[in-house]
Amino acid sequence: MNSAEKIIYQVTNGKNAMPSFRGRLTEDEIAAVAEYVLQQSVAGW
């Protein structure tokens, strides 16, 4: 995942074993999670 939009989509809708967080997190919270994940991946985890 190399874009916040793709991460937002996956967090919102889930994939495989990862559950959907739609309805559990607000749009702003999902965007914050996506930004954090993207920053961590750029930093090399």
C-alpha cells in the first residue's frame, strides 16, 4: 500500500482476516490510521 486512499479503503472495508472498521471508527479516525500506517511504512517500520 503506497497511498492513503488505498489504506483508507482497506481499513473501511476490511480484507481477508482484517475486519471492516466501517461504523466502528469515524471517517476522521480512519484517515488518521491510514496516515499513521503510511508514515510507518515510509520509515521502514
